[in-house]
Amino acid sequence: MSAIKTINKIKDMQEYSDRIHEGGECMVFIPTMGFLHQGHLSLMKKGREVADVVVASIFVNPAQFGPNEDLAAYPRNIERDLELLEKEHVDIAFLPDAKEIYPNGFQTYVELNYLPNHLCGLSRPVLFRGVTTIVLKLFNIVKPHIAIFGQKDYQQLLVIKQMVCDLNYDIEVIGAPTVREKDGLAMSSRNSYLSSEERIHALSLYKSLKKAMEMVEAGVKDSSIIIKEATDIINSHPDTLIDYIEICDSETLDSMTTIDRPALMALAVKVGTTRLIDNMVLKP
Ligand code: PAF
């Protein structure tokens, strides 16, 4: 049994937060959906560096899953998560109940007009409305000074920064680098769905990003040539289905045909039944 302090009720979390504010301490918040891996733990470490009090939440947010997505199957292991958070010296694990977060009659959602109409937002139409709604609710409950999100979910990070700016939230949003396995696979809770065969094919995402980086460094500027190469790499692996491969502006997410400034290359690929995403910033 882990000894980390947990809070379940919204009111208790708000009162705890009020006491931290009264004491003049700086609070950092790292929201998660649990089933923690080294990527999450790197966010906790960063949190420990930048603030006095570190709060992490674990909540598998139903509002960001579409009807045919993996909400029911999403991996969960709260006991293990709490032990890992304790080892990272996280002060509070906030574990709210879905019924309290979304009570009967809940009807207010937060939606951005532009950034979600790109990349993952096109194939997962409710994703960003669900993410912004839960993140804003968590911000109102936890009341942090700083919040940390991983750059693996690059579009999510941009969407949250935009929301914080548009709605004048006094919260500093920090993006932290993607953590990879030794062979380059980006860490994700969804990697746990992969069979050992699929795990090998999942490497095609990283391989195609690395190849793109090499091509840009060698002077290739035409996005379509790079996307064609990445498509070939991924399609050469069985059991893969490309959702999208995009090279786009790293702030607006608008497509870029010529890489004449740093550009985001982002991709989503189904490996077996598991949808994986990854990205890199290509610098000419
Ligand atoms: O990145 C995630 O794990 C989730 O989208 C988040 C930010 C915790 C919101 O549910």
C-alpha cells in the first residue's frame, strides 16, 4: 500500500489548494489518465523542480472518448500508479469520481474553434472538446500556478495553451519533451495494448520521423517527398494503417508544403487495433 496523500472530493481538493495559496507556496499540477510510465514520471520530476507542491490527478475522462474508442479498455492500475507517484515525491494524488466530475445534468463544454480542426481532431471529433473541458474543470478545482503537459500530445499542448490564453487563466503551461524507449518508440499507456509483433511494427512511426529529420538536414524542403517516404516506411510494416501524416506550422497546425522554417511533423497510425501518435519538430 502506498502512503501518498490522496484526495477524492472536489471540495477537499479546493480547500487544500486554498491553504497552499494562503501559505504563499507555488503549486504545479500534472493531469494524467493513469497507467503511468516513464513519460509521466518525467513530468512529475519536472514538477518537483519548478514548484513547492506537486499535485497529480488520475482520471480517465469519458468526455474525450468517442463511442467507438477505447474508454472501457483503457488500462488502469491505481495501486501501482500511487506507488510510482510516491517515489517521485508527488505531494497529492487527486482521484476524482466520474459522477462528481460529470453529475447528471452536466451540460457545459469548452471548445476551441480552430486548432482542433486539424490532425487528431479530424479523426477523433470529441477528443479536444473533452480534453479542454476536463482540463479547465481540473484547473478550477486544483487551482495550480503551473501545469505540465507532454509534447508527445503536441496538439493537446497547443490547444491547452490557447485556451489558457483566450480565457485569461493565470497559469503557466509548460511542455515537456517526449520520453522514448531505447529503440525510439514514444512512451504511451496505449503501448500496453501491443503484442510483441505489433510492438516491432509500431517502431515504424519513429523510423519515419527519424528519416524525415535526416532528409530535412540533408536539404530536402518539399513536404510531399518526406511524407511519401514516411508513408512507404510505415506501409512496409504489416498490420499498420495510416490515419494521417502531416507536416505543418508548429503554432497554427496549418499544412506546410515547403519546409522553410521549423515545422511539426505529426502522425497517427493504427498498429493492429491500437492507434498511436508521435511527432517531431523538423528544423531546416
Ligand atoms: O493527456 C492526457 O492524459 C489527457 O488528455 C489529460 C490531459 C489528462 C486530460 O484528460
